[in-house]
Amino acid sequence: MPLLDAVIEPIVRAALLEDVGRGADVSAALLPQNAPFKGLIRARKAGTVAGLQPARIAFRIVDQDLQFTPLADDGARVESGAPLARIEGRAASVVTAERTALNFLTLLSGCATLTARYVTAVAGTKARIAATRKTLPGLRALQKEAVQLGGGWPHRFGLDDAILVKDNHIAAAGSVSAALAQAQAVAGHMRVIEVEVDSLAQLEEALDHKPQIVLLDNFSLTDLQAAVTLTAGRALLEASGGVTLETVRAIAETGVDVISVGALTHSAPALDIGLDVA
Amino acid sequence: MPLLDAVIEPIVRAALLEDVGRGADVSAALLPQNAPFKGLIRARKAGTVAGLQPARIAFRIVDQDLQFTPLADDGARVESGAPLARIEGRAASVVTAERTALNFLTLLSGCATLTARYVTAVAGTKARIAATRKTLPGLRALQKEAVQLGGGWPHRFGLDDAILVKDNHIAAAGSVSAALAQAQAVAGHMRVIEVEVDSLAQLEEALDHKPQIVLLDNFSLTDLQAAVTLTAGRALLEASGGVTLETVRAIAETGVDVISVGALTHSAPALDIGLDVA
Amino acid sequence: MPLLDAVIEPIVRAALLEDVGRGADVSAALLPQNAPFKGLIRARKAGTVAGLQPARIAFRIVDQDLQFTPLADDGARVESGAPLARIEGRAASVVTAERTALNFLTLLSGCATLTARYVTAVAGTKARIAATRKTLPGLRALQKEAVQLGGGWPHRFGLDDAILVKDNHIAAAGSVSAALAQAQAVAGHMRVIEVEVDSLAQLEEALDHKPQIVLLDNFSLTDLQAAVTLTAGRALLEASGGVTLETVRAIAETGVDVISVGALTHSAPALDIGLDVA
Amino acid sequence: MPLLDAVIEPIVRAALLEDVGRGADVSAALLPQNAPFKGLIRARKAGTVAGLQPARIAFRIVDQDLQFTPLADDGARVESGAPLARIEGRAASVVTAERTALNFLTLLSGCATLTARYVTAVAGTKARIAATRKTLPGLRALQKEAVQLGGGWPHRFGLDDAILVKDNHIAAAGSVSAALAQAQAVAGHMRVIEVEVDSLAQLEEALDHKPQIVLLDNFSLTDLQAAVTLTAGRALLEASGGVTLETVRAIAETGVDVISVGALTHSAPALDIGLDVA
Amino acid sequence: MPLLDAVIEPIVRAALLEDVGRGADVSAALLPQNAPFKGLIRARKAGTVAGLQPARIAFRIVDQDLQFTPLADDGARVESGAPLARIEGRAASVVTAERTALNFLTLLSGCATLTARYVTAVAGTKARIAATRKTLPGLRALQKEAVQLGGGWPHRFGLDDAILVKDNHIAAAGSVSAALAQAQAVAGHMRVIEVEVDSLAQLEEALDHKPQIVLLDNFSLTDLQAAVTLTAGRALLEASGGVTLETVRAIAETGVDVISVGALTHSAPALDIGLDVA
Amino acid sequence: MPLLDAVIEPIVRAALLEDVGRGADVSAALLPQNAPFKGLIRARKAGTVAGLQPARIAFRIVDQDLQFTPLADDGARVESGAPLARIEGRAASVVTAERTALNFLTLLSGCATLTARYVTAVAGTKARIAATRKTLPGLRALQKEAVQLGGGWPHRFGLDDAILVKDNHIAAAGSVSAALAQAQAVAGHMRVIEVEVDSLAQLEEALDHKPQIVLLDNFSLTDLQAAVTLTAGRALLEASGGVTLETVRAIAETGVDVISVGALTHSAPALDIGLDVA
């Protein structure tokens, strides 16, 4: 389910304009007018590709006559050196769009690559890796897509498309039961309700109200296992809190359904990708 | 030189709207109407603070009556647990703005913190740490500011405010000399010219044309040292390429003036910062 | 769960600017500079109130010093003549904002009023009245909110926040089963899946895959009843297609859970509301 | 005089984005990549067509390769079942744009259809049917155009392009004469002046100042006739206030020049129009 | 009839952002944090004031706490040295907004001043000086307002609010009569129709159709006088084409009603205005 | 270094929309549907061409099928009557875009033409003519480009891309030395520093700190000459203040490097340019 170009274009345009500033790439004036360019965008490290869509749009905004030919699919795992796309056209246009295009590619491939490492780490278990709302400002749709390209799940997109009943809501309502009842009253029939619990006792209380999902916040491995046993399939279980590549496998093996990882979108290092003459 | 609120506000507003989506924080309906909230934003790891300005703006956009009181300065180094700001006002407003505000704080404090680590690593040398154009799409002004708060230099902001003569310009012009002459012809009197060289021979040719700055691209330590000696103060020297926290000190000790590090803005892990009732 | 002002303001601003055009309310020049105004916004027919938020914002955009005091709550049922809000301030400002504010109020109160009539018509059954995506361009969030104020449910907001598997998806996938399996593979854990069926046979096939909701498209009353019996609570059932105030009660009495009505948002007549000196 | 695409496009884009939300039509993922689609947009009730321009733009924004071929003209009266346009292209693109395109068509054809009914009702008299400023927020230009396509007149577009001297202006100025004199002083030579009167006495006073148009507000049929006689062609006369399809003919037969009807733009029911595979 | 702040603000904001660029006024960092400033905006030449509204808005966007006190009215004729406004507040804010505010003031006061010179030149005749559509891109509303402040008329605002039947329309329609008939058919009752003629014969033909205004394009003084005699008050007459301060009086004395002058908005020199510490 | 279309297009679009207003060029309805047009844009006075880029974009926004063929280069000096571009396509589209396109051309060619006159006036000296920040709101990038096309230098673009240390900064810092030291501390390595002085004594103090440029504000010719002698090439010298076409040659002959002229962008009269059938 690729994003609509019409949604992505304003984001790419804003990024391009912050690079171009008052309107002219001064150093492009050093290139002969209409000098041609042929080049390849290549991964310089192994990883999972994401961001070809905004990269394509960046080149198109600068110059509709540039030819951008993808040589890999978004979501593909590639080796270091793999070509991701071919660019042909006016050299001055290419150098103007280059940095913006690469900044999207390196960021989003970084997210996809880190996600894929988590997904690999839990292979063979039923656990799915999911993103959170801890995303880079202005880039959530693209990052959630990158997580999916890496094999993860996007989780809710924001404050409006699903309900997560958290500790402060429970405190305000007086109990897990009261909070869940209220959530069910306002949710309508098209929003999923998830409730966050911090103990097995709260989990038990929550399950009585048939939430679709329960978030187990910072549970120990032992408690996660107990939660899985207690729940017995009555709701999806999501583990969350301080998950790392070192700890994720053990968490997955407790039998939880979903493991959410903030680092996928707030701390994924960029994947090194560059453009070379070719 | 703090950024103008008028420049930052559209970025914060866009981030907030991608979290709020079609207009309502559904779970805020679980909080009693007008319930009050008092809380503290705290660092959960030691680091350098950045992002209080967009955080303040996020709370203000949601609710003009929220009181946001900074308890630390942007640029301050703080310990784990240090309070960064106090928030008071309607609980429903606070939870609506919270994630957006924190996403700015954790990202930008992450940049500032990584920059400060590089700056510390070169302490006692004359080398300055600088950012590059490898920034997160849409967030360049804020990230460049965060680098400055961490003790670094912003470098040029984009394609229009300074000229960096690169390998492809030199190839197109035929020689370093020709490219520099052309750059000086188009630069006007208010733009700095920097030229990228990849050998001591190119450096020598460049120095004849009195560029303000020379970028030494992927030079070995030995060549960096030779470049410093050869240049003898006739231009600023910038080292660039694959710089890490492990290698930066040795590079600085060669006597270069500036060391630019892409990772400051494309791969800085988020600094853990949270909002607690208090 | 009121909408965030920051979401609504651009919509109100655009509406105001299409009324003001090139920037001046020429006829406001006929009023003495700074002449004061006191008036009441009143319902001129009985109905359910919606739209006080955009009305308030319209007056505020024109003149921050205007005092807009709501005298009724959004969602309240009022009689003809009931005061909805008091306006005080510069007369020239009031007449400039008046038409824009009233256009929101009459439209949205019209939606809420029609919804309330449907809700009343099914009172005592378990059926909930729901809106569709057949909304007025640019006004969906406000209209969905108005439907909720009238006692209805908003249904999904768009193409991204829930999945509705429709006839063309089923045709493309080859069967209800195949389409539902695919939907479950792409939905992630935070999106509700609804499937549209046009026969009891399709319903039966669908139920095997445990969708949260089944849309019964243009079913006869007999078939609706059969569907309720067949389903026996295994999924929510939504009736849809040509529902009118005349037919809705009988549909509700079949025992379906949700009845969706396009007319709530595409054909609700405006509620007559005006501003009078007072 | 069709609207400029550049004026309409932002409105269509905003409508599309409120449907697409965070960027992806999730259910479009259920359709085979690049599956083709051929279909017809058809009227499901008889009426007058309007909205083909925004419909065409909606499809184009989603996918420039979709072929949209109009089969009827905007303004044409069509029977139930009449084809309005043919769509060919990627199925996934068609379903993404479909609802937005139809929402414009059903709304605007609804306005044109209701207008045409009023125009037919006064056929043979000299009266012209005109719209008011009681339009749907953000949709005024399109609705005024739809009224023209239905055979009506748009009336003034907003507060800046003509002057309507109303009761509060007259009250503020002290008399009809004083208000009209002031209006003529500020109007310039390119704005029409209309004055609203609520009695024959006020009409008489107004005519002394040679306004181009006089609005007869809520006059009885007898008074309308008296006004026509009194005026004797010295100004255009516009009847306004609570006009319905039942009363409009009698009003027209009094000899007034213009009859303005708010319902054309605030309460026209949608015309049923759908897209079918073909 | 001052412009609505909501209309002007985006124009001022865009101007400010093109001055501020990537967000920081670097040199403002040279001023002590929170240093206070008191100053006066003064005319440095005699002229007619316009632009205080956008100037006020520019200071407010930068810093809501700046106090901007107008000391003259828009439209006032002032001597060299006259104070126009007082500014108090943070010095760093003042210097950031200063250039943008002054650029509006000098431009718009320049327009108003030139207009006033033309108005003075025709004093005692009945001729009114009017602007044209030859305005600076993006600044039309403000410039039309400045012309009014200088004593002129704004003329039509654009292509939609009035009809000017020009030579190419007449050529396309076949005759003045045919073109005017068509114009009257599409104008509706709220748009003024003006027709451009280039000979007395065309004028005679035009007058038969009762246009509200006739534009006499590049008529000699003799022909203007003949046109006035021929028309005998049956329409307003507008003289246009190459009007200068030297020729305008003689044109006015022919008895035409309106003289339009492109130079008011495309070639008015700026009025010198500055900000001084005081 | 032409501007990027993506930067210019929003400015052209805004200008077009302020002309088109609510969306329709009413008088275009007087032209036969699809009537063809062939015409030439011609200079009606001799001058230097600028603005062909925004003119081309204006025609393209209105109608992608219009053919706009430049017949002169931006920056070319042309005689009265010289053709600048050929337009072919739908007549209705041409007349809708015409005024907007011409308004850019006449404005920007006016700037370029005035600049070229100053450049010619100093021919044979080493002085360069430069623009200032006294530009028309919203049009700075285009005007700075026009100045370059006329042979001038753009100077700094705004408050962020270079530092100009002015009298108030010096007053705040206590001395030229203190202000310059502070500027050097905040500038980073990619911003030029210029310092404004108003006496030879200040110049001498400034030179000790090696600024790249010194602005000599309102110096007499004698003092300018003394400044050149004193400086002896240690910094670029810029003369500024009340420069006119009459005085600029003498200033240039003092030996200064740069002469900045506000009038280039705030008071350049439009160059007369029109579109004729051909």
C-alpha cells in the first residue's frame, strides 16, 4: 500500500526548498549549461531499501525531464554496492536535487534496515515488530511506511485513529474497568481499543472488558509469560518498554503478539547511500 | 541567535497535525473536562538540551492557556533526571501536545548531545566540529541550531548561501583553477567559497586562487598533516569523510580548522526525555 | 471529543477569505468607525446545535476583541427562538464575520438535526446511526463531529484508518475468503476490518474469517433478519443502502447493530439560524 | 465562463487529502498491482450536471495516467442512467479518487438541479433566479458556478465586489438616503450598489438616489406588485426571503427582475451519481 | 474600508520569511539579550502615508510584545521629518522586523504619494484618478488600498469582479454591439460592464447599448472633448493611455469622469521613510 | 544561475490568483471557445530583459498547452520594438494569463534596466553595483536575480546568510572592535562579515580585525578616497548612501570595490512591455 504521491509531494517540496533557499543553486552555475549526467544511486552498506518514492519526486520537482529508473524495489534487502536507481538528465538538475533525494533515502532505508534486524531477531516466533508514535516531526507517514517495508507493523498513526487507554486515563477514570467502559462509549465501531496495564492484576481486570489489545508496559520476562498464559488468546498482547536487539528475542519467546520499539523511528542510524557517475 | 518563532511554527504545526489527524484526540475524551495537570519534562539520560523552543510552541498551539516554564537553557548539559520544563494547565491539552513536543526535544537534544561529545573529544585543539547538509528532511534549521547548541558550527545552510566547489564542478571546468575562477566570478562579494580537493597537488593548485576554505576529502592523517604544513594559514582547512568519535581526536591533532561530521544530523540517537506528573 | 482548534482554523480562515475576497468588506465602511454591537445568534427552527466552535473561530479571526459567549452547548436540542450565542464588539467586525459564522452553524446544525431525527426514529432498538464518506468536500471532520453531536457514530474517516472490503476487492481477490485473508495480512493490529456482502451466502463465508464488522448492502428486511440470526453475535452487522426516515425503524428492528445513512452528510437541509441585534 | 483549474485544484486536493488521511488507501492494496479498470460515471436520477471539472481534477491528482472522458457537458439536463464520464486506468487509482470525485459531482449537480427547477418554475416571466452568500464553507466559487449551470445568476461573490446596503447600515447612517449617499462615496466606479428596503416608503426614498438594484426584503405579493409599479424600471428589483418552489412562480409574476434563493446553495439535496464497472 | 488583517498577514509573513531565511537574524546576536529599544518611524520626505497596517503586522509577527503606536493616519499628508509611528520593545526584535516593515511603508506611501500628486493636479475638475491592473505581483490589494488613501479609485480588482470589453473581444464578436450584448448576457446583475473604444464611431455604437462605463483608449484631447459632448452623461467616460503628471490636467478639463494611470502602481518611486532611535 | 521553477511558481501562482479572484475570467467568455491566438511580447522601450521565467510559468499555470517561445535571453539589452517571446494557443487562456505575465516582465526588466544604467555609468572602474535589502515584499529573489541580469551583484539575501555589523550593534557592544569580535564568534566559517563605519577612525579600528568587507556609510568623496588609501586592499570597501546616476561615477572613481543602490529594487520604473497579435 504505497503512499499517494499527492501526500508525499509537499513534504519533499519543503525539504527541497530548505536546501535551495532563496532559489538558486549557485554552484550549479559552474556546470556547463545542459551538460548531461548519467549516474547510479547505490547502497554503500547492506540494508533494506525505503524512500525511492520521495527520491523520485525530488528529482521530478527539480526537473521533469530527469529520468529516474528504480533498480530495486522498496522493501528489498540489498548488499553493499547494489544499485538502487539510475538517473539521467541535465547535470545541473541532478546536483540540485541530489542531497534532498539522498536524505530521504538514507533516513528511510535506515528505518527499514533497523526494523528488518528486529524482525529477523524474532523469526520463528509469532511476535510482530511494531513502530510507535515516537517519530521524526513531519515524517511520520514516511517512517511508518519504512517500518512496514522492513517487515514491521505501523501501529496507530495518531491520536484519532485508535484509542490507547493509558495510565493517566485510568487514574482519571478511577479504574481500568471504568476507563475501558468510557473508551468503548466514545470509540464508535471503527476504532480499535488498546489498554495499557502495568501489572498482572490490571491485565486481569482489563480482560473482563474484552479489549482488542492489551499493552504490557515494562513487564519482566516472567510476567510477560504469565500474561500470555493468563490471557489465553482473549486479546492480543503487546510488549513495550526498553526493547533492544539484545532483548527482543527473549521477549518474543514469551508468546506475546506484538513488540513495539520506539528506536525504529527515533534512533535508526542512516543507511549509507550515494550517487555516483556511471 | 535563536530561531524566529514565525519560522519554526509551521514545522511544529505540521508535526502536531500529523499526530492529531482528523482533528480529535479521542482518548483525551477519557479525561474529565478541565481536569488540571502539573508535570515536569525531565531528561532520562545525561545530555545536552535542545528543542525547548518547538516544544513550547507545540503546547501553545494546542492551548494558549498552558503554562510552559523552561527550567533549563537550550545548550545546557544536564544529568539524568534533570528537569527541563514545567507544564501546567488542562490535562486534556497536555496529553494532546505531549508526544509532538517530546519528539522535538528527544530528536534535537540527541543532535546536540552527539555534537557535544565530538566537541569534547577535540577539546584543546583548534578544530571546530561542523554539521553538513545531510539533515532530516524538513528539519534542517532546527538541527543546525541543535548542532550550535552542542558547541558545533552549522556550516552552509544550503545550495544558495555559500559555494562549495566539488569534484564534478572541477571535472566540468577542467581544473581546480578554472573551477575556482568561475566560482569567484559568480559568487558576488557576500558568499564564502570553499573548494573540495582530494590530493595535496590539488590543494596546492587551489591555494594559488586564495579560496577562503579548502575541504580535504578523505585525506589520511599523514596527508592532513602535510596539508596543514603546506597551507600555512593561507586558508581554513576542513577535514571530512568517515569521521567517528574514535578517529576525530587524531584528525583534530593534525591542525585542521574544521571537521565536518554528517552523523550529527543523520544518525544521532534520540536523547531519552519524558513528561511525568509532578 | 471536540476537534482541535488548530485543525479547524484553516478551514474557517479559507471560508472567511472566500467571503472577504480582496480584503475589504466595502459595506462595513458604511458603519461608524468603532460603533458597538450587541446581538444574539438564535435558532429560527427547533433542532440540534452544532458548529459553535467554527463560528467562534470566525469571529476571532476577524477581530480578537469580539466577545463570543456560547449560550447553548454543541449537541443540545433547542427550540425555535433559542439563543445559541451572544456577540459583543465592533459592529463592523461583526458584520464582516457574520455570514461565515452562520454558514458553519446552519450547515452543521442541519447535519446534527437530521442525525438526531434518525436516532430518535430507532430509539429503543440497539441500532446505532452512522455517517458515511459521502461528505461535503473539505468539511468531513466537522460533519463527522456534527453527526456525533446528533447522537450518531462517525464511521471510518477515510481510506487509511480502517479497511472496508468491497465488491470490487472481492471480485479482484476471487472470493470473500481470499479478500479477507489479504485484508488481515495488510491491516496491522490497529485497524478494524469490515467486509461488504450482498447475500447471506457471502455473509456465511465472511463469518468464517472473523471480521469485526459485516456490511449488509441493500439487504431486504427479511434477509437482514436472517443475517442477524445467522451471525448470532459473531460480528457487528451494519445495514446500508437507501435508508430513509421512513424505513429506518423497520431496519433497526431486525436487530442490526449499525445503520449507515449517506444523507446525514450529503443532503441534510440547513437549520435556519440568524443573528439579531439584542 | 468555466473556473480556472488553478483556482479549483487546491480545493480538490484538500478534499482528496481528507479522504486519504496519512497517505495510503489501505484497501487499494487488495487490488492486484496495475489491474486495469474501465467504468462509467452515471446519473442515478434525472437532473442537471455540474462538477465534472473538480471530478476530472480529482482523478488527475491521484494518477496522471487515468483517462477521464466527459460524456455530458456541465449544465446539461440528463435522465436517470445517463453516462456523465468514462474512466479508464489503474483500478487502484480509480478507487482512491472515486469518492472524492463523486462527492463533488453529487453536491454540485444537486445545486444545479435545484436551481433548474426554480428556473423552470418561473419560465415565461422575466424573473431571474439568483444565489446568495449562504454557501457551504470553502465551496462558494464552485456552488455559484453550479447555480449558473442550472440557469441562475451568481449574485455578488462576497463582501468586496459589490455593495449591499442593509438594514443595519441604514440604521447606522440614519436614513436610506444617507446610507446610499455614503455607499456611492466609497464604491468607486466599478462596483454595483444594491439597497435593501422593507417597505414601499423606503423604496420610494431609495429610488431618488438611483441605486442600480433594490432588494425587497420579505415583501408580500401585493407589495411586490406595488413596488414594480412604483419603480417603473428605474432600478432592478430583487425579491428575497423565504422563497420556495411553491411560492416562486407567484413572486415572479409580480414582475420583479431577480428572485434570490438561499436554499440553492445551503439546502440542495445531492443528486445521486455513481461509478460502475463498464 | 481598511483591509482585513487576516488577508494581509500571509503577505507580510512571506515578506518577513524571505528576509529571515533559515530562521535566525545572525546579527541580532550582537545585541544584548533583552536590550530595550525606543524609536520613531519618520518620513524623510513629504508625502502621503500608507502601509501602517502591514508595518504593524510585521512587528507583531516577530514579537507580540513590541508596542507599535501609530502617530499618523494612513492617508495623511505629512511633511519631511514627520513621525509616523513609535516602536518600543526588545531591540533584537525591532531590528529583525525593521526592514520588512519599512519596505511595506516606503512602497505603499510611494503609491499613495504619487496618486495624491495626480489628484491634486486635477483638483477642481470632476475627474477621478484611478488605478489599473498593472500592479506589483502579490501586492495588488495593498496597492489598490494605497491608491485610495492617496485619493484615487481602485478600479476593478481583477478578471472576475467586473467586465471590461476590450479590442480583442470586439474583434472576436464582430462588432461593439455584438460584444456588448454578449457581455450583458453573462454579467449577471451585480457586475459593472465597461467597454473600450478607440474611435468616436465606436463610442456612438457602444452608447446604444447603455454600458455603465466607456473606456476611451488613447484619445486625443480633441476627441476626448467630442466624446464628452457626444455622450452627454449617458455613461461614465474613462480616459486612458500614456497619462502623465504633465498631461493629466488637460485631460481632466475635457470633462471625462475617470482617468486611469498605470504608473500609480507600477512605477511609483518609494517614499523615503526610516526608523531612528528616539 | 537561474532560479529554480519550484521556488518561483508559488509566487507566480499567488499573483495569478489575485488577478483571477473567485475563479473565472468573465470577459474570456466573450471569446469563442477554443479560438486560437498568436502573438508577440515586445519591448516598447529599449532596456535589459528580465522576468521571462515567471512570465513563462504564468502562461503554463493557466494552460499547459500554451506555447511560450522566448525570443530573447534574460539579461539581453534590447531595442524598443524587440520581440521577447512568442505565444501561441487558446485565446481565452492567453488573455487570462497576459496581465500577470506582463506585470512580472515590466517590473523585473525595469530593475535590470536601471541596474544596467548604473553599471554602464561606472564602466572602466573596478566598482561593482550591488542591490540592498530594500526590495518589494515577496519579490526579493526575483529582484536580486534581475539586478544580476542587469550586471549587478545581489549582496546578502537576508538576515541569515551574512553578517552586517551596523551602528546599533557597535553602540550595543561598546566599540567597533568589540562588535567585530562578537560577530566573528557567532558567524561560523561560512558567513562573510561586513562592518559599517561612519568615519575614517572607525575604519582604522575595523581594519585591525580583518573584516572581509567594510561599508562606508554616507562618506564624502574625499573621505572615500582617503578610505581607499588607508585600506590598501586589506578589505573590500563598499560605498553606500544616497547614490544616484549623477553621483555614482565619481564615487566609483575613488577606487571603492562595491557601490550599493537601494533604488535598483525599490524605485525602478517599469519597462514598457506589451503583447500584440502577430
